[in-house]
Amino acid sequence: MALLCLLAAGVVGYFCRVSLLRGAAHAWIVNQPLAPADVIVVLGGGLDTRPFEAARLYHLGLAPKILLMNPRPAPSAELGLVPTEADLSRSILLKKGVPAGAIVVPGTYVLNSFDESLVLRDWARTNRIKRAIIATDIFHTRRVRWLYDKELRHTGLQIEVDAVPVHEYSVDDWWLHEQGIIAFQNELLKYGYYRLKY
């Protein structure tokens, strides 16, 4: 009887897989309505999406400043052979019409999302920032929401998370693309790791 139930569940799962996979992604992603803020935050990584979305939000008038995180440079960038990630993000913003005076790059290097939350916390405290928008890739949003809620809960800083679509896949077909499978799988693992570690 148990084997028959398992077989039936497998058949139903197979025929409903598209709805189940799409539903799982929609349930995972955090995408909040955006209100005017003091700053838009561009986290490290996602050069093809995050700075572009920050520029778009800036031009919509949602915030007067963009804070670029400053990931630790690779050895080749330290030698000046290639630009740093922060330099590339800054160049994208400038090319998209964001004035140089609206772009802030803190001097502190970051290694991961946790470091970024601390940099934002300290920068917001120093600059009396009350509300920030974090634009990040769709599957990264849940970890960002949890982490920033936890690390910033006593600061009074309000965070809005903006789920930025990526070019390689969408929420409705992520399982059909290698990049989508890897991104969702990695974020599930990282979310669990962050919940245990932080």
C-alpha cells in the first residue's frame, strides 16, 4: 500500500511539476512594494542586474543616493590589471546617467552578505539613514530579507527588498535553465547555512 501511495505521488508530482516548481519559486522570492527611501543599496555580485536596477530606481526618484558595496578585490584587481567590482558597478551607474555625487562607495571591504549588512548598518547610523532599498537577484531576496531583519532590527533602519529579474531565466521557467537550477539550489543551501551560522 505504501509503495502504491509513493507511486501515485510520483505520478501526480510529475504531471504537476511545472505548477509545483513555479509555485516554489514564487513562495521563495521576496519582492516588496517600494516607497521612497534614503538610499538604494547595490550588493556585491550581479553586475549584469543589480547596478542597472539601482540606476532605474534612482531615475524613478526612489532615492537620492546609491550605496555600492565594496567586495574585496581579486589579486589581479589589486595589481591594477582589471577594475574592481565596485569600479565596474560605479562605471555602469555613470553610463546609466547617475551623477557621480549620488554614488557612495564605503572604504570597508566585504566578503559576503553578512559583511554587507554590517557595512550598511554602520553607514546608515553615521549618515542618519532611515530607509533603504536593496535591489538583488530574485532567489537571493529571501536570505537578504532574513539577514537584514536580524542584523538591523534594533537600528530603526527600514529595508525594502526589490527582486531583480535576471537575464538567463525567470521565476516561471528557472528549472529549464542550468543557471536557474544552480541559483535556486545555492540560495537554498546558503539560506540554511546563514540561519545556522548567524
